[in-house]
Amino acid sequence: MKTFLTCLLAICGLTTACGQAKELRSGEALVTYEEDVFQTKSGKTVKFHALVHASIRVEYDGKEIEIDPVTKLGNKTIDYTAMPKANYIFVTHEHGDHFDKEAIKQLSNDGTRLITNRRCADMLGSGQVMANGDKLKIADDFTVEAVPAYNITEGRTQFHPQGRDNGYILTIDGLRIYIAGDTEDIPEMASIKDIDIAFLPCNQPYTMTTSQLVKAAKIIKPKVVFPYHYGQTDVSTLPSQLQAEGIDVRIRHYE
């Protein structure tokens, strides 16, 4: 069995177990995903699974949360039929590496709640729409806020125009998780506060350069940063660049 070193530590009051591996049977193949485990304020467990590119599986208190699930990207295929059905699916925007009708179908049952931006809901013909600035109470211990995600650099604004796409801030039993979606280091990040865990994209020209990600992390000041969506971008220097800020940078193999 493929394993990763498990470490239990407290970072700025955030108790975590990092770098574990989780295996799932996908047909005849045994697929290993990296897993990170965090505890909420009341001691419940939140698990993050690095699936592919921008696709993240989250487990919390018996609930399944899927972020931007896609079944295939490059040479990597995710078999969502081998996973439990999702209680909640969040989609940030319409691009094929984030929005996949087949993945949503595989993960959904009658109890699944799909939350998207307007464009994806229109394309799918279903889903609860959130626009930038909207807030939603999912459950007594679970809220979500849709925040802006867009390009600001000249020559890139056509990729993710302002006002169309979402990032999401999930607050799960006090644990605040920022999933940035496809964005650059936009001015609105200055108002994103008290983040425990941030998933920040890092591939140019579509999202942030490494220097933009460092700038964004210094503005947001999360306790833990996961670079994701990084494609062929070299993100190996990010931990040392943010070490002085006291930010724990964890590089997982999404690609």
C-alpha cells in the first residue's frame, strides 16, 4: 500500500493530520489520493482529498462535499461511482476543468444539493445559483459565501471576466475554507478574513503566477495554503517564500 508520513501538529491553533493517503477501488485499479485532515472548533473532522487539478473531495461529519468535480483531465480519470454520493456539489464556473455534467451525474442522487454560478445553472438546467456576495446557510454548522473570481491582467480578462464566476468561502463548524476558483490577486481579497485553509490557483496565464499567489497569501493570511490548479507551473518554491509569514504551504499532487 502506498503511504505518506502522517504528522499531527498544531499550527496557530489549527490541529491537523497531513500527507496521508486514501485508496479507492476504481474498476480493477486501486487509486491513491492524498488526504489532509483538520479538526473543527468543536473537534469534528474535516478531510480534504486531492483528486485532480481543481477537483477536491471534502468529508465532514458523515457528509460528502465535492468542489468542481471532473471525470477526466489529461491522462487522469476520476471514477466518482467509486465514491459516496455527494450531499453538496459546488461549481465555480463553466470551464471544462471545473464543470463536468457527467461527474455531477455520477455524484448526484435525490438528496444532492448543487450550488453554482448563474452560467453553469443555465447550462445544466438545474442548480441553486449564487452570485458574488451572496451568503447561504447550508445547515446549522455550515455556511457558504460566494466571492469574486476573475482576471485583472491586461490580455487575460477574457478568460474569467469580472462578475461571472465564483470563489467560495465555506465555514464548517467554525473552520473557514477559501476555495478561490480561477482568479488572480484581485482587490476583493483584502476583505477575505480569518481564513484557516486557502486553496489558491497558480497557473498562468489563466490564474495566478507564483508571485501573485505569494502576494494573495500575504493579503489573506490563511494558516494553511494549498496551491492547486497549477498544471505545469513550478510551485516548489512557494513554501520557502511564505515561511516567514508563518503560513504552512502544502503541495499536493492534483495533476
